[in-house]
Amino acid sequence: MEIYTYHDELATFRVTQEATIEVNGEYEWRLDVEPKCTLPAGTKFVITVQPYQHQLSDEYLQCYDYWKPSYLYALADEEALEIDVAIHKVKTEFSHINRWNDSSREAHITLIDEFQTGQAFFVQFGGVDRLYLKGDAAPTRIGIRAFNDDVCRIEKTFDMTLGGSTNTRRLNVFPDITLTPGAASELSLVTPTIAQQGENFKLSMLAVDRFENPIKDYTCAPLTIVFTNLDNDDKVLVSNVEYGNVNCALQQGCYLATIEGTDLRVAPSVIKVVEKIEHNIYWGDTHTHSNLTANIRDNDCGAFPRNAYAYAKEVARLDFVGLSEQTFTFNEDRTLNIDKATWKTIGEECDKFNQEGEFVTFCGFELHGRRGDTVALFKHSLSQEKYPDRDVTIIHDIWDIYKGREFITIPHLHRFCNGRSPKHVDNQDAKFEKGFDLANWEASSEDETMIEVYSAQWGRFEYAKNPMLHKARNNVKNNTVVDFLNRGKKFGFVSNSDGHDGNPGYGGITGVIAKQHTRADIFDSMKARHTIATTHPRMFLNLNIDQTTIGNDAQKADTHHLVIEAITPDPMSKVELVVDGEVFEKWSVNGHKFTADLKACALGSNASYVYLRVFQKDRNIGWTSPIWLT
């Protein structure tokens, strides 16, 4: 523990705390106050502690349960001198949710008695060695995000007001604590999902800790890359390579890429090498946020747009990302909504980081409306799109305002999920007290062609009884992907993180089957439903019906010719062919590659759509968008 001393004319302050803490490490501090003059009764010290991580900060500062990890108390050396401690939640701009957990907390320490020179007291936060209960309390644990400088500091503020005065002084009593990644535990590999034979492609290595934080300046002995041909188990070795990015080339075939010569666990990658590339699969996150969103800005852990874009490109190693900031409507109330200034900033930041052929950025917004939450992404810069010129209450208004423009809307089905803690006063629910209403879904738009099948924040929305496992345990009736497909909606599938910490791609990702690595091609292909969605792994998935590819319409017939191919970085357990929401055919699999050629498959005269669902043994899932039978 380090001791930091701050001298003020009224008192000497000594802080005892660690200068550096590893993610998920123990966190405690002690503040000793030695008055240099009389501190009158009513003198108040307010210590504000920011959240360590968005949405993981409930009860991170409290004074009502001595046994809880984040307990804070204050005691004087002379027991007869009374000190009051109270914890207040900082009032945030995002005040429509009364129980919003993620705002900062304030410890209000008030001297009930007068303190004179020499009458010291201290404030203790956390730690296992509590007074009278040594070792009986669990430690306070710090957050797990340590992937850039802006979110790797724990900051506290200290304000002092003398009794009877209205003059509050901010003192620089607490030094920042640096949050660092843990030890390297995994070597994560990323390759293109499709490559052309004989031509160089990039294999990227990234050492991360067990929380997926990158290890800066990681070094190791030279490594050997092993490409295993999944058709014949032949191996191609690339020896004596340095850690980092490596150019490789292979002959035609399907390969599993892994590493030898490391003690770290290796997260492999798969690659299909073809004679000539016609389309590639570009991986991205279609729904993630920065601190341009109001509720994130109020409890920000450094989720600046620049950090989100840097994380997407350098850590998640995505090919594209879409930042969509949350809003209820469009007006100058930036405490809840996207105002004109924020609209301008969203567009400028997006354009700044777009690099055609290397890293593509999209931007838009997530509308909280009475139909539920919906993401809107634009093909072009927001500088080319007008700020909404009228009140917006439902996604239909957006379809009308931007009619003729190039954009896509993507429903996010969590809003009416059961199993959440009550929010009491929440405009997202109370304002639309009727709740879920299918009437709000009757209208359709040619600009709404995709739907979220999985969100890392909320879970899986596929069908009524699938396990969601995240914030929502189940969904209300008729509010699932399959329900809407069965009602005739033509939705392709996307998957995303819905990240709030400036870390796109940490969970679900979407593969877009497109010709070129450009905004135009990726957007057009996504809108055309040419997508693969996964809970995180980069899989090669292919479904072809009578030479019709993913996302398109095939003509109905008595029998169909189906071609199925799946290549996954972890071994598969099963592959399922889903027809009209029901499993039509299921195959048990024990390997990284599966193919099926069904030459006379009778799907049924009433069949309307077909998609592929693939499970890895680690229970990660991949989906193709449907093919419709018309």
C-alpha cells in the first residue's frame, strides 16, 4: 500500500491505497484526517466515487451493512466525538429511471461535534480486515475493463465545506489508481474467414488476460503457426514467427489455424481458401454505444467514440462497427435525447475513423419507442442526413422522415422482456403503459430487413422457450424472431454486443457476405440479408437451396437441393436445419467441419423459410439468415 499526503491550511490528509490494481483485484483505501485548526460542527466532507464499470456498480459504495464488500465508515480517535456517514446516489441527467444503478455514489461525512487540533479521525472503505471482524468480510473487487488509458483509472473527488459555510472547496486529496490487465492467459487468433489460394492474408495474434483485456508490450519466444487441413488432417507449418501479425498463404481447402510453442491457451481461427474470391465475410458489431449516449455519459468509464472505434479495430479486430446512440426522440433535451450538437458529433467521429478497405464505420441511433427499441444505421455520413424535423415516438416516424434515403432499421427485442428488476418510473415502460402490442408491428418497411437474434447485453431472442440467460430470462408472448418470421416479416439475422463500456465486439458479432470491404458493399449486403450471426465465434456457414444463397428467395418446389457447410473454430456438437421455426433435420457432429448435400429434400408444401443453426461444443451458436420459399 502507498501513502499519499496532502497538506491544506485546515488539515493534513493521508490516503493509504494501492497505486496500481490488477483487474478483479482487491480494492480498499483509508483516509486519515488531522485537523490543523478547529473544524466546527457541521463540517462536511463529500467523497465521490465513480463506477468501476458500466452496469457492474450496484452497491459499490455503502454504509449500511458492515459485512458487505464495499462498506464505508468513519471513526474518530476519541470515541466521544461523533461523525455521521451517509451514502447518496449522485443525481444524474438520466433521471427518468429512479433505480438507475450505474451513477456515481457520494459518501457524505459530517462532523456532528467540533474537532480541534490533534483530534484526528479516519474514513475506511472496503478491505477484509474490518474492526472486530478481521478476515470475516469479503473484499471489494475492482472492475475488469483495462483496455485503454481512458478507462484504466479509478478516480475519486473530495469536497470540503466548513460548518456554517456555503463555500465548498475541492481538494486534490485522492490520487488516481491505475487499473492494469491481468497476466496473459490466451493467445487469440483472427484470420479472414475466406481467402484466395496462393495469395497472402493476415493472421493476427493478440495476447489477452482472462477478461479479454489486451496485454500491451507482450513478448514471447518465436512461435509456430499450424494450419490443419480439415479435409485430410494434413498440416502446413509456418515456423519461427514473431508474435503479432503474420502474412500467410495457403492452397485451396478448409483450415483450422492454431499456434504451437506457447504456454497460453490458444483461441483458434478457421479459414476457407478458395480458387477465386467472389465474396468475403466481413465481421462487425451492428449495435454498440459510446458516451454520446445520455445514460453512459452520466456514469462514464471512458467510453469515448475514439476508444470504441480503437477497441473495435485493434482489440476486437472487427472489419466494421456501427455506433448507435440511444434516444427517446429528437430535441434539445440532451439529458435523454440526441440533440443537434450530438448528431453532428456522431457523424464527425464516425467519418474520422472510416478507412475503406481496412475498417468501416457506420453510425445512427437506437430509438426507444412504443414498439420497443430499434437500431437505425445509415449508409452514408450523418452529415448528409437531416436532423429529424418533427417529434418521433415510434420507428414508423423514422421510416417516413428518411423515406428515399439509404438506411436500415433493426429491431432489438429486449424491451418487453420479463425477469428484470422493476424500474418504477421508466419512460421506456410507463410512457407506453400498454406494453407490448402487436398492432405496433403491423406496418412494415423495405428499410427494415434485419432483426437481432442475439445481444450480449440481453441474450437470445430466437424463439419463445430458448434460454436467454442474460438480463432477461424469457420474453413476452409473440416478441421473438420466430414469431415475427411466422407472421410474414422478412428479417435476416444480426448479432451484437450492445456494449456500454466502449468495447464493441466483446460478445455477439455479425458476418456480412459482401464483395468489397467498403461502407457501400457491406451496407448493401447487410440490407439484402446476406448475413451470419453468432454469439461470438467467427464461423463459416453456408446454406444453399437450389443455388439460392443466404437471405434470398427460392422458388417453391416438391423437392429441393440443399447444400450445407459449416466450419467452426471450436468443434461442433450439432447442426440443425430450421424450417418455419421448427427443427426439420438435426445432425450430431464431432469436429470442426460439417457438410451435407441433400439432393431431393421435401421441405413441405407450406414451408416458407429455412435457416441453419449450428452449436459448438462450448455452446456458442451460429445462425444463417433465412432463405425464403416463395
